[in-house]
Amino acid sequence: MTATVTTPRTTGLDASTPASSFARHRTGVVLVGTLALLILGAFLIGGGTWPESLTVDLTGPLGNVSDWIIDNRDTHPLFLYFFGHISNAVVLSVRGVYLVLLAAGWAGVTAAAGLIAWRVAGVRLALTAVAAFILCALLGMWVPTMQTLALMGVAVLASVILGAVLGLAAGLSDRVFRSLRPVLDTMQVMPAFAYLLPVVLVFGIGVPAAVLATVVYAAPPMARLTALGLRDADAGVMEAAASLGATGRQRLLTARLPLARKELLLGLNQTIMMALSMAVIASVIGAGGLGDRVYQALASVDVGAALAAGIPIVLLAVVLDRVTAAAGHRIGTAPQAGPARYGWVVVLAGTVVAAVVARLAAKPTWPDAWTVGIAEPVNEAVGWMTDHLYSGVPVIGGTADWAAHFTTWILDPVRDGLQWLPWWALLLLVAVLAMVIGTWRTTLTAVLAMAAIGVLGVWDPALNTLSQVLAGVTVTLVIGFAVGIAASRSERVERLLRPVLDVFQTMPQFVYLIPVVALFGVGRAPAVAAAVIYALPAVVRITTQGMNSVDPVVMESSRSLGATGMQQLRKVQLPLARPALLLAVNQGVVLVLAVVVIGGLVGGGALGYDVVFGLAQGDLATGLVAGAAIVCLGLMLDRVTQPTQRRTEKGA
């Protein structure tokens, strides 16, 4: 039997077979074939941008859909008995949570936050939670914070339920997993501004549209990570459970879900972060709260006001992140004995007592006399930086000069080069990259996604956006890899970076645009700069985690063989951390693309401007076509930057 198995394997790996020869020389064969096709195409097809004869005009059909929705929104049964009930349920849920928060008052909410953190993670996190909520009040943002907390609480709950259901189905069924992946890709890559427009058309401006847009944006991480955790469950444990006679439901509840605990908690964490990052974008369609304050500050380029409203969003994200992480570590531990068993009773009693005492003291809301204004000093600091750094700095020049040089030397050549390439040559280039890094399926997906952009009639704007993304990703990866490697090699650096990364990762995207515009002016360079700042924390975190996850035994073995630190880095850590580094590249692309699109608000132009223009004018055709093109662009970039599992294992 052993001989039977061994013989085919030996034959399959024989260097003399055509298949293995092609596999070994795959890249060379692809490059030679590409060169031949380029020469042939130059003679047969010529150059030029995407031909207009191959485009499809969707203005008419999408305009008719928009008109039908507007005409029937108040009379059609679909809106009255389906969407209407959803809207009412969302409004009642958010209003109920908000009224409970107001009834508890600042003292009750702060006490509840501190006591829950104490019950879950101990005194240190409890003090952090109390300090965070008090700081929100000190900044004069208590009422907006409660509005945001109510809306985000309902949105996160709905996102977790939807994501868990989709992830459960995808984790248990290969067919559902394959079918769901492009849907999740679309939900995650589609810019928020693009699907705000159809949501507003159906539900109107207000809380329901804001909550549902947040759910669409925040549910995919929960679905992806739930499916990942269920599918990666230890096969030995599952086989043991099956051999003991456990039913499918019992295996799910007693084996799969407990084994997927880390992924589920990470999904919850990412859902909370993404929901809070939507707080500002949702304010465009009437969400109110902290996001509305940030959006108003962006309109007036008021950095101080934006920071005063952005800090509470960061504080909420940090506290919720720490509490959910601590709660996850406690799952599966033995129940506490003694008085600690009654911890939740203490939480409830303490909250009620604090709320009652505050009402008896006639201070259910935070007094205005206790607030501290930071807008004016922040604006003075930004003004000083603008006056002294914007231009006229000796030798190095000002930030405006840097932005102009970056645009002239990098953004313009990349954009002009992409637009100079014949459309068929660019498709061929995408096919080559996808083929080298993936399979024929990923190649076909990437090429079709790129071709769809041309069919939609937005070829040149898409290449403009692509040039900004490529420049932003390059800068992000250079800085992110360097910082991530430094953090992995020094615990002190990692500890110092953690709070900084927390702040940068949870700060709303819009907040980055304001100081960037103040320092760099308006244009494509500020949009790229904001995208780099937003994407950098994720790249640094993933790089650090991947480098730290390298087997210590392997590191010790290389050290015992006399390898220097640089040799260990180049020969051991980087090759073994390759999957994590590739994931960092992929996430960098997605995050940079997301902010480059929002950069349309500050002169980024291209597809981002079309999406924002479509939302502002209620133009469904312009907004959705540009949004669909961004999805195709993101799908193409995902396929050419994320190798298949087979290739990753082969490279490792």
C-alpha cells in the first residue's frame, strides 16, 4: 500500500514531466507570453483608452429606478409593510436605548461603565472606563456621546447577529462560503457614500438609514471571522466528538463554537471598531451625535471642534475594545465563588444608586460649568503650524511644497502612465500579476473586474483613483513594515506604540482630513496622506503580530547556528511571516482605497468625487456607477495582492 501511494507522488514531482517543468518556469513562461502578446496587440489593436463602443450607459435605467422609488415610497405595500416596519423598529430601538441612557444620567452611565469593566477585567480597566466617560463630559460632548452610543449600540447588535448568522452558514457549508465571499467583498469594498444613496432613497434621511448603512458596513468582519473560526476548528477534536456519538448540533455547540472563540471575539471587536468609524459618515444622512459635530467641523475646517468630537469616539472605541477582549478571556473559565458570584447584582445596584444620587443632587446631566473647551487652543496650535510649516521652511521647504512635489513627481507620472497604457495592455498586465500570484480563477476575476470598469464608462477616473491608491499603499507599506518589524524586535517599542495605534485606528476617517487639509492644502496629495495615516495602524499591527508568531524554537535554532540579528530577520522571520505580511498588504490596499474615496471631499477628484457628488445631488446613476467601479477596483486589487492558500503554502 505504501508503494502504491509513493510511486504516483514520485512521478508527479519528476522534473522531466511537462507539468512540473511548467510549474518551475511558470513566471518566465508567463512573462515571455506577455511580451509576445504586447507586441502582437500593438500591431493588431493599437493604443488608446477604453473604446466607447464597449461601454454601457446606465443613466436611464438607474434614473427610472430612482424615480419609481421616490414616487412609490409612501404608497407601495413593499415600503408600507416591509421597509416601514424595519424603519419603525430601528427608530424605537434607538430611542429606547437613548431614553435609558438619559434616565441613568451621567452618574449612572459612568458608574455602569466602571462597574461592568470592574466585573469583567478588574480595577485598572474600571478606572480607565470611568476616566473615559468623564473626559467625554468634560469636553462638553455628553449628550452627543449618548446619541452616538445609542445608535451604535443598536447597529452593533444588528451587525453581530447578521454577521454571526451569515458566518455560521458559511462555516458549515462550502457552497454557502463560496457564494458569500463575493457578497462580503462587495460590502466591505463598496464606499459608504455609494450605498448611503440607495438607503436614503428607501428610508429617507434619518436614524433608520444611518443604522442600516452602518450594519452593511460593519457586518462583514463578523461574518468572515465567524466562518474562519468554524472552518478552522481542530479536525482531531471534531472527529473525537463525532466518535462519541455527538449530533451535528451538539458538535457545533460543544466543539466548533468554543474552538472558534478567539475568532468570534475578534469579529465582535472589528465590528465595534467599524461601526464607530461609520459614526461620522452616517451623520451625513441624519445620524446626529458625535459624527454630526465632526462633519460640521470639516465643513468649516475647524480642527479644534473636530478633535473635541473625535476624542470621545476614540475613547468609546478603546473602552469597548478592552472590555470585549477581557470578556473573551473569561469565557470558559470556572465561575467565581463567594461574593464575586454576585458581581452583576453589584453592577445593577451601583448603577441605580449612582443615578438616584445624581437626581437627588439635581445634577442628572453634566453641568456646563464643569466643561473644558479645547477647540480654541487646538486651533491656535494648528494656526501656528500652518503659519510656520505650510511654506517658507528653510532647506526642506513647507508642507505645501511637499504636497506639490509629491503630486508632480509621483501622482502625476503614475496617473499619466496608467492612462497612457492601451486599455488592452492594462488588462493584460492585471492578468499577468494575478496569474503569477494566484490561479486562473483569480486571474479571470481580476480581469473581469477591471474590464467592468471600462464597460461602466469610468475608465479614466478609475485610473486616477488607482494611481492614488498605488502611491498611498507604497508609502504605507514602507513605513508600516519598518515600524512593525521594529515593534516585533522590542517589547518597549511595542508597548509605546499600542496606545498610539489604538488612537489612530479608532479615529474617524473624516478627522484625518481636517489637519491634513490645514497642512497640505486641497488636492490629491492630502487625500493620499490621510489614507496613509488611516491604513498605517492596521499594517503595523498585522506585521508585528506576524513577526511575533514565528516559532521561538526556529529562532533559537538559527541563533545557535550563529545567525546574526539581520540574518534571522531576512532568512527566518520574514519568510515564515509571509502570510501575515501578505495580509498586511491586502488590508493596506482596502483601507487606503476607502480613504482615497473620501478624499474626493478635499480635492481628491476621480471616483471619490463622483460618489460624493451623486450623494449630494441625489443622482443615483452617478453615485452608484462610481461606487460599482470602486468595488471592481477593490476586487481587482484584492485578487492581485492576496495569493491563494495553495500558493502561500508553496512559497512558505
